[in-house]
Amino acid sequence: MKDPKDFCTCTDFRCPNHPRNHDRGCGPCIEKNLKQKEIPTCFFRAIDCEKPTPGWHFADFAALVERAKAVKSGEVLPDGLTDAAVGILGAEKNNPHE
């Protein structure tokens, strides 16, 4: 298995959980993200599409996936979000920790 320092795509090298800053691999980053109901940056960076939301939560990742699908199919709305992404984000605002 590759060393996480070699494949981590996160550019926040000041983060204490970045694999370059310790010898525990991706575990500290994943643990922090799970506690905060977030998705690690590397998952966002793996999708080649402009991120439509400012956050890193589950709904933000879902919106990015929906946007990438819409861009690929040519169905992006003028505001950059798809109908599905708007629905996901609306649900997240009403119940942010589910």
C-alpha cells in the first residue's frame, strides 16, 4: 500500500490531521471528518467539477456529485446547481446533522 503522504490530495498542509504532519496515515483526518459529519477533501478533489457549495458536509458532497452528473449531461441550471442538488441542500438546511 502506498504511503498516504504520497497520494493525499489535500492542500491544507497546516492541518494537524494531514498525513504529512504525523505518522498515522489518513486515520486522524477521517476521524475528524466523521465527528463533524463531513467528507474528507480528497473525495471532493476526486470529482473533476467546480464545487457548487462552500461546505464539506455530506450534502455538499452530494451536491458536487449531482453537479458533475449535470455538467456531463449538459443539464446544469443557471445558478450552477441541479434540481436534485437544490433539493439535497434544502433538506440539509432543515436537518443539518442527518
